[in-house]
Amino acid sequence: MPSIRYSAAALAASLVLASVAVGAAPRSEAQSTYLRDRTACLANTTGEARATCMREAAAALQEARRGGLEDGNAQFERNRLLRCERQPVEDREDCVRRMKGEGTATGTVEGGGILRELVTPAAPSGR
């Protein structure tokens, strides 16, 4: 019987240590994003109803855990550069530079839009 008691004690100790290790594991990116979203919801800084915000944050966490969400930055970058495709060919390079952060940006999305400006010196025209 003593060996069974020691085995049970060792098993219990192992389970406690495993649960502590799991609790001490670093948060996943999805969990960190959820906590930031939840904090924004509770602070009412998102511009939407708190219940809706919390529901969407939880849904995003669940979808991220299933692998259904990309980081968002890749899609954002694609969309940002796609705007330049509509520009005339001679303006596209400057558009891409503005979209990548060169120049100045004023305004906000909430305020109606962001104006991006990049001043580039022009070569003097030959007379």
C-alpha cells in the first residue's frame, strides 16, 4: 500500500506543478489583443455600445484561437497600397511613399479623413 500512496502523492504533485506552469505561460497574441479590446470596451473608447464591443472582442478571440483571423496588418497594408493603383502611373510612386509613412499626415478618420502630403523637389526644367 505505501507505494500506491507515494504514487498518488507524486501524481497530485505533478498535477499541481503542471497547473502552475500552465498558469505562468505567456499570453498568446490573441489573448493580449482580447485584453486590450476588452479594456477599450470597458473604458468606452470604441464608439460602440459596451455590450456589442465586448461581444465582438470575445468573438474575435474565439476566431483567432481557431486560426480564422490574420494579424490584420497584412490586409491593412494590402488595402493601403491598393489605393495607389487608382492613381495615374506618374503619381503611384509618390502615393506608395505617402502610404508607407513618408511626408506628413493630418486629420483623423473620425474627423472625416486623413490628408497625406509629401513634398518632393522638382528638377528645374531646361529652357
